Amino acid sequence: MVETRDPSEKTHALIVAAGVGARAGLDLPKQFEPIGGKPMVRHSVERLSSHPGIDQIWVVVAAGQEELVKQALAPLSSYRLVIGGATRQQSVYNGLVAIRQAGGGQYILVHDAARPFVSHQVVDRLLDRLKSAAAAIPVLASVDTMIEVRGEQLDRTVDRNSLWRVQTPQAFDFLKLVAAHENFKAGQDASDDAQIFEADGHAVSIVEGDEALKKYTLPADFAEKGTEHMRQTRTGMGYDVHRLAVGEQLWLGGVKIDHDKGLAGHSDADVLLHALTDALLGTIAAGDIGDHFPPSDPQWRGAASAQFVKYAASLIADKGGIIHNVDMTVICEAPKIKPHREAIQRNIAEILSIAMDQVSVKATTTEGLGFAGRKEGIAAQAIATISLEEIRVNADR
């Protein structure tokens, strides 16, 4: 489904990936180094783009890194590319200007690509706080003893209860963050956008961060010593049925198909996406679509089923999972699916941020048998295959 929305009401995510990563001592800039089987920047793009509250992803890279980022993100196409500046502040500002030129937005999340494992839970907390605050940042308490050092000696112990670790993404009112950057003194730089926002006279609210939002900076961060990373393959299955009814629209795989009847159901009744949602949930033993989107809840009446698929994919991403392929079969006498198969395949590939050759869409009939044979309804089956990372500690190291 194509959703039209006023650009000024959109929520954008700006991923800053323009650094050279000199401290990491790697052959490539660290944002393009593999972490958990993927280039680091790809994790952030996939995780943020799968969140239903984010409308558009922007990636800021340094001049000359365009091909690197395209290779790292291929075949994803849901992001827009921006060339950064000489400092982090200038890179973020370049991204803000690009967003403003594209129509602007209501909210903006600024995220460092060096923190690849951002969860939907953190994004949820940030967006919820923006309902009552102009800015929100994720933080974690300091659990270690904190000291100040003079030369090579301890100078004094600092009260750790007043010290918090700041993470990204950081969420802001879009127009206020643009103004804060424009008011920031030329030639200065800042390590994050909260500093710039506060310097412009705004309060910054805090929400709970996540230990998984570790920042990859030094060579040891990439070494992964003492662990052995394994991939566990999982398969999930889904099946759904909806009846055909006069006066309803027919949606299959997120594509509207002209037909004399449509599918009846509480949402848009997209039987193919419902089966796919259950298959994805099945890979991580997360129940079924009714557990997460109960038909008794009026908020899902007429809802686009693509958001159910995105939600299931986000749960997989939050567990560090990778979707390898999905295979679906539509069971009906009419309409003919073949003329629409490529559009359905392309739409599902975009929803899941995977390549088209990872999406299989087939159709069959029941040769006149049963409810499908009598043209009373349409059924769909789906299978999804994913892998999850297992980390096993090597006792002999």
C-alpha cells in the first residue's frame, strides 16, 4: 500500500556514517567493517527502517564513500544518501538541510552508525517522550567507580550517581534542532546533538538506554575475543484464510487487485501478508498475529497489513536475526495471481528490506474443490527462514 502523508508530519532517522574510524586501526572505515555477519552501518539502517514509527532513513557519509555505502547496503533502497562535512556537527547539519529541502519533518532521530544494535524498544521510548518534550536521549547509569586523573595519578573520586553514559539515537523536534545547528558557533564541533540543542537554550529529557547500544571505537571492540559466533537456522510457517465478499477491496501482498469481490476481515484482510506475519513470528516462537494485533482491538480495523509484517521483522532484528528467504503460496480460483506476482514480490522485498530473489510468490488452485474451489475465499501459506546468532564462550581462551 502507498501511504500519502504531509512531509512536515514525518519522522526521519539520520544515521551519521561519515567518519574514518582512525582509532579502530582497520583497513576500512569502521562503519563498513563486518559485525555479526553484516557491515556495521547496515544493522542501523535495517533496524531503524523496520520501525513503524520512522518514515524515512537518511545516511550521511564522507565524500568518496558513496560506493562503499551502496555496496554495504545493497540491495536496500529505502534510504537516502547525504555527503557529510569536515566535522560531525557539519555532517549532521548537511543531513538536516537535505531533509528540509525534501519537505522537512516533525521529528528527527540522529544516530551514530558506530552503535549498530539499536532496538525498537529504545526508539519507542524516545518517540513516546517526544510527545511531551522537545528532545530525548537514551542514557545508562555509571556502574563503575569514577575518578578524575591528573597526569598518571588519581586526583579525586567522582560521585558516579551524578554521571550518566549518553547513547544514540537522540530524538528531537526537527525544526528546533535545525535552528540549534544554525545558531551553533561556526568552527566548533560537538560530540553529540544534545550538546548543540542544550546550547541553544532547550531542555533535553532522558530515557532508559540499552547496554546493547555499545559504541564500536577501538581495535578490541572488533576483535570479539573469547567468543565463538555461531548462526542458528530457524524456519517458521504461516497459514491464513479470508472469505471473499462483495463491496470489499482485494489486497494481496500489499498490492491492490481489481476484482469483483474483495477479502473480508478486521484489517485490510490481506491473507498473504497475514500468513507471512505468522511465519516470521514462528521463527522466533513469538506467537501468532492475533496475539500482537487482536481483531477485537478497533485500532486495527482497516489497517494496512504491511505494518504487521514490519513488526514481525523488527522482532527478529531485535534478536540479531537475519531473514534469508520467504516462500508463499496463494490458493484460489480467481483472480489470476501471475499478472500481479512481480509487483507482490517487489513489495514484500521492500517491506522486509531483502532482495527480490529472496522472495518467492506462487499460486495454485484446488481444482474446484472446497471453499477456494467454490470461490468463497482465498487461502495462503508462507514459510520464512532466518538465522539467529548464538554466542558461545570459549573456555580455553
